[in-house]
Amino acid sequence: MYKVTDPSDDPVNPKQGTLRHGATMITGKVWITFERNMDIKLEKPLLISSYTAIDGRGVDVGIEGFGCFLVYKVD
């Protein structure tokens, strides 16, 4: 389990609590949830690998900006 607490996005140095950190820095299975409603502006594509679940139930999360989700190295 990983909880997104920070809507910022830094593709070069992802901070703990951001969506990018949860999706790219944590190895193995990860279930990503959100602490509260937020809008996340992706600066670059976000790589999503196998066994990564992004669960926005119960909150309003907007993903916008120049980035996108890119499914990468999946089984």
C-alpha cells in the first residue's frame, strides 16, 4: 500500500508522497491510493509497470498536463 499525499510532480527527483514516487520508485507489487481530492499535473509520461494498481475510489483525482500513463515492462 502506498498513499499519495502530495499532488506535485518532479520527473527527475520524485518526492515521497507523490504519484510518480509510488509508481516508479517502489519495486514489486504496489496499490496506490489517494489521501484526499487533488489535481496532479504530470510533467512527463508516468511509467506504470506490472502489479501496480492506482485506486481513486472515494476521492476526486484529476490527472492532467503534458504527461500520460505509459504501461511499461508488463507481464
